[in-house]
Amino acid sequence: MDARALEMRLSSLVKGNSPERRKEHVLKAKSQGKKIIGSICPCMPEEVIYAAGMLPWRITGTWDSDVSRAAAYLDLDSCQYCLHSLEALLRGDLDFIDGMVGSDWDDDQRRLYDTWKRVSKPAFYETYSASLNKSSIVVRYRAHELAELASALERFSGHKITDDGLRQAIKVYNQTRRLLQQFYELRKRPVPLISGPEVLGITTASRVMDKAEFNAELQDLLPYLEGRQVAPRSGQPRILVSSDHLDNPRFLEIIEGEGCQVVMDDLDTGSRYFSKLVDEYADDLYLALAWRSADRPGDAAMFGWKEQARQTIQWAKDFRADGVIELFDEFSAARQWRSPIVTREMARENMPFIRISRGYEVTNIEQLRTRVGAFLEMLLEAKSVPGKSIS
Amino acid sequence: MANTEYFEKEIANLKRRIKNIEERPDPRYMKTTKLRYELEVEHLIDMVEAMQDNKPFAEFYEIGQLQSALGFRHGVGGDRVRDPYHYKNIAVNTFGFPEHTCDRTMMALALIISGELPIPRVMTTHRTPCDPHRLSYLAASEFLGVLLFELVKPNSSGEAAIRCFGEQLGELIEFCEKSVAGIKYDEDKLIEILETNHIARGYQIETYELRKRVPCPISPQDVFRIALSPGGHVNPTKALEYCRLYRDELFERAEKGITGVPDEKLRIAWTASAPFGRQTFDLLSRKGVSMPWYHFGVSPAMYGVVPATYGDDSAYGRKLTPLEEVARGGVFANVWGTTAEPWVDSLIKACRELKIDAVVDYLMPGCITTKSLKRITAERLMEELGIPTLDLEGREFFMTEGEIFNMNKKLEEFLDMCIANKK
């Protein structure tokens, strides 16, 4: 296939989670008789849903600023992702979802699920624990919860989850993780072969597509990407972007538009999603899933803030990022509480760091541009003056 | 040298109140209040001595009985700061913690990081009652280097869940014994604490019956008073005696026809939290509004609205271990920080049993667990009981008199409307 055709396939995959395209895979799954299980939790146990013959589907909220319907239920000063997701539900944008799997991730998500249950009365709703606690007692209990969830999913889908079926699902998902890890390696190059917005487009597309189909597509594209011709962007600072529930690539377009390259991320919709594999050869697959869930990189809502900051810093170093931009939801309690600890760790490691608040929808663009621009200027100045630090 | 100034001030304040009661007893107020203050003074003096002797403190939220059974001292929260603006400034402007969050958690954190509360040697956290509470503990731990032990409360409440939590408490014991010199788990002491608290809870449940009476004989201030758990007190015998005398006095006052507010016109339930200070209570009294029910995390369990009975073998199909009983009475009994049903179902039950006419849903900044439930709460109260709800935005610590004035104005309008509709 020629480069132009591959570039078009890449572009199509990048747009997989755009408002115009994200339901394509839903329609395809429905035509195959599959049910759709939605979730907003970053650690949704997708393999179990997949093994039950259903499509796990990460919910994207509305990307415009009107949340008037959702504001009647949820506090306006609360997680904007939850607010916009509820808005999407109340507008009827998510009527195709057959069931929900939720967790105790945080208060915002719990209340979103409560509202969802009341308003939509979904045919299927189950929850699980989202903790990163590595106590063997807790992990064993989580495995027990996953097994119970699997039973409930079986009854709902009418499709038995066999050991082989679950093992196969884990293999498919591990393949997704490996492919995305390989894909991310392309960003380490002096001139990244793929832009920040393109990466986010692809990782979010993976969350709404059938995984086997996604794997096949990315597998085909990787050889092309290895030799992709991109315009050099010499001298531009390399940036790591950190956030939660960031699913609109436009944010990263704006950031890169100020003259930098987003070479890595610390996102639940990005690197944190595919880090760590499940032991697909384990005897107890539910236990293996539970261990992977406990061992994944942490989010601000979880225990271990210093470790999380150090993980971000290590990623920045691995990808030779010059600085870290945290785009935080102003009403994300976890990010707010965590910020003094992260700021302190960044300063300790002399990692240039800036925190910029954002809405869930792309808004206040000029403010964002101004602050990013100022940060990049400081980075460039620091690079031009040996020994100068801006952290 | 430990900074005991905060507690010294508290002790002085409580002693002034005790002196005031002795010199100018007011029959409107309960006699046992003096004993309550004396118990608080005893507890605080013990804390001051413990701080000066460098005894280990801990913060085990909702599993305080285990904390005591391990030999830790327990600090107090940020309920009584006199200059909230000063502490908020410390936490927000000096250290960079969030501004729009629960007052109580912010004040407690500020007190700890400014050194005015003893720094705990170990803290535990889990997902009840709410994120601000859990996150503030994480913040204190990470900022100050305090050992933190994360407990996971499973989403379900069945036998496997309580067994899982009980086992985690076993791990916590090992962790504490290994990490803090001189700490040793005493199971006999834990059982004694649980049994003492169980007796006290029996007294509380009896007083719930009084709340059903019309007019309600218990004043809003006393409904708001958090019941004492005597088992972990420095003087548990005296503390338990207080609980009994308090119950007796409530019944005595009811028999004498002493009402909670003069000329009761309306009965309300109040949720979550409240402004600290007298103005709102004075308003309720002036309007003839009694408040038989204050709904917060463990109040349904404390007063028997939801079952959480120590020693009840039927609930889980077997006798629980002492550690599982700790979980049953605290973490598993908390209706906050979980799904909507426990919170709303128990509120509706209490409102029905106590003949509540209206509900004030108190919504504080950062209190997502309550604020983002407001519509469901209000809808269900109207659908199932036909009673209205006021979404009242407020704080525990208001920064200006104007803010509390405006809040009370909204409250007054709602109360007037409810009273007029009731006639």
C-alpha cells in the first residue's frame, strides 16, 4: 500500500473517537448482535466484558460548553468529565449503551453512576473496586469481585465466559498494550514521528473500537510509521502533558501550535492505560487481572502521590522531555490535593513544570496559548543559558 | 517541645463554659452538658500530657477503637478553630492545598501541618466518608512523611466484604507493631471498648424514640451534638456514665413537657454538616422549628435507623471477630461515601418515622458526595414522602458575617414557606 493510502488510514484511526466517528464501532457491534457496556472509569475491566461477547466502550462527554441538563443533577463545581458525560446521556447521545460498569474511583464518578441509574434505569449495572492497594488480601478480594462481575456479565449477554475465552481476551488486550508501547517508542526519536494530538486520537480510538480490529489496524500502520516522513521541528522544546480524562486532541494541537512537541503523556487516556500487561499464562486469570489492576501507574485519585510524581518525571526523562505541563480540571479534587506534593517533587528533580487549569471542553484558548507560550519561552531561554534553571 | 497551645486554649475555653454553667445555670439547657465539657477537659489534658511525653498518636478514621486498643492516642479534628481564615491561609496560600474544599478537612490539615495538632505516627484512610477526607489524609501523610496505611472498603457489604476488611485490619496491626515502638495490640482491650460503646449505643437508640414525639423534646443543638463513644475515652467509666445520664435527662425533660423549641410549628431534618455558631440555631428556635433528625454518615447506625448491632450473629450468618465488629460499627455503617441508596434510603426512613415536614440539604463547597446527590435526594423525598427540600449552600466556617446572614435569610424564607403550607 502506498504512503498516501497509509497516511489516510492513519488519519482515519486518529479520528476514531471524534464526535462524527465514535459511534461507528457501536453500530458495527450492534449489527453483530453485541451489546455495548459503557464506563467512565479508567480501570474498567475490559477483558471480562470482551470475553462476555460485548463491546467495552469508554464514554466521551459532550465537547461543547452547554451542561445545562447535567447541572440539574451534579454540582457545577465538580469533575467536568462527569458533568459532560452526564450531559451526553441526558441529550440522548448515549442511548445505545446497554449497560454500565462503574467503580468507586472517586465521589464524582459514584454520583454520576447514581444519577445514571436513576435517570436511565440501565438494564445492567455493576460496580467494582478501583484501588491500587497491593495487599494480597485486597487483590484476592478484587479477583473475587471480578469473577462475580463476570457471572453478571454472562447472564446479561447470554454468553458464557470460559477460561479459554477470558485468556483469549487477555491476549488480545495485551497485544493492544504491546502495540501501543511500541507505538509510543516512536516518540522518543529526536523528531517524533507522530504528533501529540495524533497519539491521543489513536489511544482514545482504541477505547471505542473492537480491540482485535484496532490491533490489526495499528499493526499494519506501525511499519509505515517507523519510516514516516515528518517535517523537522528543530529547537522546539519537548513536552510531557499530564492530565486526567483528557480525550480531546484539540488541547494538544493548541499546545503544539505554540511551538513545541508533545513527546509523552501522563494520561489515563494515554500512557497509563496500556502500561503493564496481564499475566496471560496464569492459572487464575481473575487474580492475574486483579494484580495488573493493582500494579498499574497511579492516578491522583489513588494512594502514592510521590511515586506518581516520580513516575511522571521518569517518563519525562525517558522521552527526553524538557518540561511538564499539567492540564488539570480545576474541580478535580484529587489533582488539587496532590498538587503541592507534585510541585515539590518536580522542583527537587529540577524538572520545569507548570500547572494550567482547563475545562473538559476546549475553551479559554487564548489563555491557554499565553500560558503555554510563556512556559516555552522560559524553557528556550533556559536551554540557551547553560546552567539556568526555571523550576 | 510539643506545641500544646491549641489544646491549652481549648481547655481554658471549656473551663470557662463549665464555670459559666455553675454560676449561671440556665434551665433551658441540659445539666449533663457540664459533665460533657468536664469529660472533654479530661481528654484534652490527657492529650497534652501525652504530647509532652512524646507518646505516639494516630489517626484511624472510623476505626478509632482499634487505635485505642493498639495504645495510640487520638488527636482531635479541626472543629473548633476560632480564626478559620488564618488556618485556611496556611493550607491554601502557604502550602498550595485546594481552596474550594470541605472546611473541616482543610482546618484539620492546617492544624496538623502548622504543628498545632500532634503529628500522628500512623494514619489510615479508606473511601468513606468522602474524597476530601481521604485526600486530606493522603496530603498530610505525603507532606509530613507520616506512615499511611490504605484500607479498602469493598463496594458490597456481604460476609466476604467484612471478612476482607477484618483481615486488612489484621495487617494494619502488624504494620503498626512493626513500625512504632511500644505499640502492641490488646484484643481484650478492644473487646472492652466495643462492649462499652455497644452499651452507649443502646442508650442512644432509646433516645431515638423521644425524637418521634410531637413536639420533639430534644433541642436542635442537642440533636447536632455528636454522640460520645465512651470506649476510647481516657475515662471510659465516667464517659459511659455520662451517656446514661444524658439519656435519663432527655427522658426526664420530655416527661416534664420541656420541648426542644418553644411552640413547635415545623419539624425538619438537616443533612451533612452545619455552620458552627449560634445564629442558625437561634433562628430555628425563634421560628418554632424543631430538628428531630441530623443526617450524616453514621447517624443512621448510631440511632438504629439502619442495623449495625454489635454481636448480632444474624447479620452475616456467623459471629464476627472483634476486628470485623470494628468494621461493622464504623466503616460499614457509614452511609456517606458509598452509592446513593444507603444515604437516601436511611434519610427517608428517619423522616418517615420522625414525622419530618421538610429537609434542609446542607451543601458545602467540595462536598461532592452530598452536593451531587441533591437532586436525587430531593426528588425521592418528594416522591416518597411528599416533603420539600431546601438546597442550602453554606460552610462550617463562614469568613464573614454577611455570608451567614445571607444563608440564614434563605433558610428563613424556606421555613416560612413550609410553615405557611403546613397550616
